[in-house]
Amino acid sequence: MRSVELFAGAGGLAMGVSRAGFVPVAVVEWNQHACDTIRANQEAGLAPLTHWPLTQGDVRDFSYTNLGEVDFVSGGPPCQPFSLGGKHQGRHDSRDMFPEAVRAIRALRPKAFVFENVRGLTRATFRNYFKYIRLQLSYPALAAKPDESWQDHLARLERYHTRGTPRG
């Protein structure tokens, strides 16, 4: 089974996914030190890291067009926008990568996915945005319309979820 790992960090989640039998077709991380750790572990011959196709760069610039069929997508979008120790800016924080997680699911249509984050994402402050993330991941074909606010898109997703109709 083929997988993609986004926001890989030093590769802990991706290592577990690989050891579960998935073969990564892309591992994407922007942080130099994290990528250096993955490369050092690859050079040391640590399985299953040896065959990881690592891309160091911003996931916002990553193209999914030539990856072929992907069964599983995983990753850990940055938690700072939602953590108690962060600035609590949520979707207004430039580090919010959940839109990129959704973009990956829309593009790849995997059989399954796992995205981990922090408990702070479920706080009342972020309740609607968390619902928005969940519904986008549940119904990736219902993308936002041009000039549609995220709140209007959320309302349309909620209608679809409860009534099965995407009508505006």
C-alpha cells in the first residue's frame, strides 16, 4: 500500500506507518533540522527510512499530480495555531496547515488518512473551525466556491452532512 507523509518532522509517525507496511511515495517536511535528522537516519541505514522519497520544502508548493494512486495519507500539521502555548490565532495563523491537509485529501483521494494535532484544537474557541476541518475531510469533493467565506462553506457542508444536499 502506498502512502504520503506530510509535515513529517523528524519522521516518527512516518516510521510507524512504514513499519505497518505502507510504502511512502512522498515524505514532505520544510524544517531543515528535521530533514537533516531523516537524512542522517537514512545514511545510517535505519529501516524503513532508507527508501523514503524526502522532499524538503513548503507543503503549499508540493504537487500531488504525479504520485499515482495513494492508499494512505498521514501527518502532523503544525500545532502552534491551536496549542495552549501558542498565540491562539487558529485559522488566522500562517502556520495553520489544515487547509493543506484538506488539499492533499482532495487531490489524492486516499482510502484512509490520519492527521494528529493538539487537544487545544478542540477548545470552544476553535469549535466551528474544527468542525469545518472535519467536514472538509469528510466531504472533500465539496470544495469552497470562489469567493465563498469559510463560514458559508461550513454552512453548506453542514447542510450536506445533515440533509445530503450541497445546495447553497
